[in-house]
Amino acid sequence: MLTEKVHIAVPTAFFEDESLNVQGTISHIRDLYKQGVKSILVSGTTGEQHSLNLQEKMAIINGLELEEELIRNMEIIFGVASIRQKEAEELAEKIRHTKISGIMLGFSPYVIPTQEEALVYTKRIIHLSNKPTILYNNPKRTGFDLSEKSIIHLSKIDLVIGIKDAGNKEKVERIKKGLHRNDFYFYAGGEVDLEEKVLHGYNRLSSIAGNVFPAEISQWFQKLLMQQKVSKQESEKIANIMEQVYQGNAIVNVKKTINRKGIPIGICRSPIGNSST
């Protein structure tokens, strides 16, 4: 089961020609591990997932499997989603036979399945991966919004441990009323409006800013969960972090900071990172 309250959604490293850099990705994960990070999400929520083809995702998994210390000591969650179900199934089968801790299951972008079609897709991927699963609902990126009825239905599957970005306050409240278990978690996607989301019932974090400020973000989130007072100094520090990460394109900003540390995370795949200057 996935026990960490915070995981960091790590960006994927690319060379200057936009080809995949597996070792650059792993170098960043190693650096986070040295800083005490216990859980990461790979090929997930940084917006790069759907730019990766199936072979590239497989290559990242193969690279991770060689990192015995990381696999043994970290919760490694892998993002599984594809516009084609068959490719997501192949990826899920691959993950089943690894020591990867769990999956974040996203929905096909653009095609907008029905709720029934999405349920069939979800159950098939969970069955094939046989891993603890976080559902990932992201209508802004995919055009598809998993309904509260569907979420409650899927929550009855033991392997489904939670959902990322379930929706607004009212939707979360309706889901909570329909749940028949206490160990179902609500993950906030990134730090924007995090205080408000915690008040609405979100109790776990899929962090973007944690790529560059892991300790500060984790401590802040723990205080929010515990309803502890955040000092003026801490609030100013968090405001500064939010400005550094989220002013403009967050993934571009994060990669620039990581590259400055000497870790070869590289560029983003265009059009992300395009600039007129």
C-alpha cells in the first residue's frame, strides 16, 4: 500500500534534440532521495506523460529497475495512461512484474470516453498491473471528468487507494458521503490553492514544487494537515517558492532550477518551453 502523504511528480529528462534521457531522469530522482524524499511519481503529472511513447515509458521502467537502492527504499509510483487502452494495458502488464510500488491511472486525453467506457478501461488496467492505484482525474488536460458515482464505484476495489484532483468542494463532499471506507485518499495536484484544498478534505499531495524545495513543501503540507499555525516567516518563504515555481510555466521553471544544480534534466519538448526571445 502507498503510505506516504506526499510524493513528488518528477519531470522527465530530455536531451537538446528532445530525445529521452533516462539517466538524467534517474539522476534527479537520486538527488531527491539524498535529500530525504521517500516517494516519487514518474511519467505522471508534469504534463509530459502523453509526449512519451510506449517504448520510452518502458525504457524508463527498465532504468528504474536497475536502481536497486531507490526501488528498495522509495515509493516509486508510475503514471499509466494512454490515448489507446491497448498501450496502457501493455504498460500495466510490464509494471506488474516489477518492484514499482503503485500506479497513477490517468484517462485517455481528447477521446472523451463515457463513464461506462472509463470504468471498463480502469478496471482492466488495475487488473493487469495488480498494484495499488491512484486514480487521476484531470478534465482540464483530458476533457474527461470522472463522476462522483464512478469514483465511489471504483473505491470499492481494494487496490484503489485514492484519487488525484477529484474536483471542487461540493464534489469531494458528495464522494466522501458515498464512501464505505476510511482509507481512501484525496491527492491535491500541485501546490496552487493547497490551503483551500486541505480545508475541503484533500489529505495527500502530488507535489511539483517539491522537485526543488522538497523539505519546505513537505513541512508546510504537514502543518496544513495538522491545522498548525504557519508563521509569517514560513508563509513568506512559501510565497517566494510559489512565485519561483508557478510564475509562468511550472515545469519549465523547475527544469531550469534542476539544471542549475548540474543535474542534466534538460529541456521540455516543444511547444512547452517555446519562447519568443
